[in-house]
Amino acid sequence: MRFGMFIPQGWRFDLVGIEPADQWAAMRSLAQAADAGPWESLWVYDHFHTTPVASEEATHEAWTLMSAFAASTSRIRLGQMCTCMSYRNPAYLAKVAATVDLISGGRAEMGIGGGWYEHEWRAYGYGFPSAGDRLRRLDEGVQIMRQAWTTGSATLDGKHYQVDGAIVRPLPLQPGGIPLWIAGGGEKVTLKIAAKYASYTNFGGTPEEFSRKSEILRAHTVDVGTDFDAIVRSTDYNTVVGATEAEVEDRLAAIEARLRPHLGDLTEGAMQNYRGDAALCVGTPEQIVERLRDMSARGLEYAIHYFPEAAYDRSGIELFEREVIPALR
């Protein structure tokens, strides 16, 4: 199994209490520790407002961070899970990503999806198109990026995007362009787009849901004539690990205490990210290894972990590095 790690950027109230002037140093330090460690990739989210409620707390922009991480790390791959297609013109986005790939020495990944955070869309003046239109934009935008990265220019007269000889030079360093991660588990459209274009997919849910969506992805690859086995399936996990179950509970209590002043009555809902059937990576190392082995048997090849404590306490990350990754790699 391959492993990635999210770097906190404020979106999930995971930099609160750290002065904005000090937040880049905290993010850079975590990125450099991941670069020196066993992680294959680091990741950020593409959001502008905090969740589950918008606030005045800082949320750092994803592609600015990509460029900064490219310049301040040397080995680790760099991704976003996931970039919202409609937040940037796709030809412009292809140019930005190609530049990041150059700065990083060929380490960029393109996580891309249709977008969902309505409050954020409307606040930034993007409206909020129907799900169908958001996914059609995703399809057209991916076509533009693939064309730009392989030929150096893009032309498309689409319903949502029109580009005419948009030059994207220099090309990304990676042969064939930047790997595409199509994020989302929509069964009729998103997984079909993934079947057509993706090197990687990213969808979650319970183990049973993962298996079902995998078979739907397989059926789409048959329909569009691509190779199911060539598409790496990944999932994101909210991860809290402790040496004992009591330590796990203590860590969860600390996370809840940090969130409550900002979320109030929404705190309990936010903490459900760390409980229930989908919280496969909350537990002791032994429990997490057992659950991820089951996911591996279901076809999961890449796990990307969000540690809510990362900016405050790295001991959980270090425990994961010592006891989980070696058992599954």
C-alpha cells in the first residue's frame, strides 16, 4: 500500500491558535518532515472558507501552497484532494500546474473534481451550477489539461469552456503530463469520467461501498474501452492513532475541545468524522493495520491520511510511521 498525508492549511480549523504569520512555518515544517519520512505524497484541500461553517479563521490557498512546497521539499510528491475545476479556467490551471511540476522537478499530481461547497462558490461569485453542469465542466476541463500537457497547447469549443490555441509551455517535466486523480464517487458520471481519463481515482465510504463503487468503475472502463487494472484506487482517511484505545479517546477529546469554541453546536457532527463505520483509521496501530489490510484485499492501493492533530502534536503521525506503514508497505 502507498501512503500520503494531508498538511493542515486551516480549512478544518486545524491551525487555530497559531498566529497567521507563523502558519506557513508550521506547514513547511510538517511538509519537510513528511519529505524526510516514509510518505510518498503530501496533500492539501482546495477550499477558501473553513468547514463545516465559514469563519474568519485562515484557510490557505491550495495552488499557492503547491508552489511553496515544490520549492521547500525535494522528494515527496505534491497533490490536492481535490482541485475544484470551476474555481479556475482549466487552461490557466494547466499552466499553473505545469509550473509547479517544473519547480518541483516533476513531482506534481492533479487531484480534480466537480466541487461541492455551495457557500464558498456563492461567496466567491461562482454561482452554484447544477451537479450535472459541474461534472460537465470537469469533463471538458480535463480534456483541456490533457491536451495542453501533451501538445503544449489546447483548443476546445465546449459548452462551458472555449479555448483557442492556449499555449502551455514549457510542458510538465513528467512524460505524458501530470497524473490525473479524478475525485468523487458519483456512480453515473464521476466514475465514468474517471474511467475515461484517470490514472488514479479517489472515493471513500465503508468497505462495502468501496467494493461496490470499484465494480461500477470496472463496468465503466469496459464501456469506454480503458484498462481498469491501470487505474489506482485511493481513499482519504481521517486518522487518529494511539498506542491504546484509552489514548485514542484522549486524543479525540483534545480534538473536540479545540473545535468546540469555533463550531459550537456543530461540534458533535464534526466529530462523527472520527467515529462510526467509515472511521477505519481511528484506533490503535493494530486495529488500523487490520482494517487497511481488508481494504487492500478489496483493491485499495493508496491511502491518504488526514491527522487533525498534525499542527499541534506529531506523536500520532510518528506512531503511524513506525507501526502502520511498515506493516502494509
